[in-house]
Amino acid sequence: MAEFHAVDKSGKHSVENYPSDYGWVLGAKLNSNLKTRLPGSFNQISLRYGSGIANGGDGGNTQTWRTYGALNEVTRTYKGAYSLTAVEHFLLNLSDRWSLNGYAVYTQSKEAQTVTTKAIDYYKREIFNKKSEFNTGIRATYYFNNWFHILSELHYAQRKDGTQDPASMVKFVLAPTIVPTAERSVWARPHIRLIAEVSRYNDQAMNTLYSPFLQQSGSKRIGTYLGVRTEWWVF
């Protein structure tokens, strides 16, 4: 994939004046079919690099136009900003009872500022000049029968902002799931899930109230969640 992004300079009556700016994105994906007892298994590896105003993609999303970071204080552009994302994703349909779905996502982004700590972005927010993020996990699906599946997932997430210590979390999820379509597949939808989660935060995440849960509950080592969720796909 390839993208080119361009933005015109600000109008002569604008409160603030910015020059024209641009950015570009290049990406590639390798998809390999895997032979397992049941069909549908695969392995996917992808790599994406965005430059200038196209350095978006925070949190692993594909919105490259959502520019990360602050402008260069001299040129008033995003020249020198970048974002690199690498993704590994596989699915193994081991039998009519088990499927394993694994993933890993690494993102590193840098703004156009030359400072080494924080800067003021376009929206007047003080943000870090650089961040790196790594997420990995594996989900096991047990097909108890056609319409009742048991999902379990072990997930690890780590993010480092600027020169701060990384904030990390380990989470385990157990989700008994009703599948109205009675299909033994990880792609079956809709899902009606009863979800139980337990998470463990490291010192950095705990002391800085890094997650929405910690911001509500206060500084805690262990986080828990119990709820019901439905999920379906329109397309």
C-alpha cells in the first residue's frame, strides 16, 4: 500500500499561519496459508512506515492521517516526524474443538520537535515527543458445542512515553460465549459474551494511573472486570 498526504498552507486571514506540508506512507503484508487439521489457518506479517503529517497510527490503528506529535518549532511543519508499525498475526484451527489466534503489534512514533521530553502540539496539549508501544497475546477458543464457545486470552501491553519508564499490564480473560449462528469458527458472529478479566499493572502504570480503570479506581496493582458484551459485524 502507498499513500501521499498533503495539506495547503493556512489562509491569509487565519489567526495562526502554517506553511503547506506533506507526508507519505508505505506498507506491505505477507499472507501465508498454513496446513492444519481444519482449513482456514494462516500467518500474516505486515510492516508500515509513515513520514511527516502521515505519521499517525497511535495504538495500532490505521488512521495515518491522525498526525502524532508536535510541529517543528523552526519550520512549523512535521518534517522529521515518523511512525513505524510491525504486526504479526496467526490463526491455527487445530481441531473441531480448538482454535488458537495469536498476535503481536509494535509501534514507534516520533514527532517533528527536536526536544527530548515534551512539547506543545497543534491542539495546545503538552505531549511527549516520542513513544513506543508493544502488545502481544494469544486467544484460545474451545468449541464446547456448535452454539457455546469458551474464549480465553492472555494479553501483555507495554508503552513507553519519551524518556519515562515503560508502563505495562498483563491481563487474563475468560469469556463463555453464546453463538446464535451455531458455527464452529473464530469468525462466527454475533457473539453474546460473559466476560471476566483480571489484570496486573507494573509500578509505572500503577503510580501514574495510566489506564482508564486506574483513573477511576486509584492506584492499584490488580484490576478486575466482570460484564456482558455482544459483538456482531455489519460486513
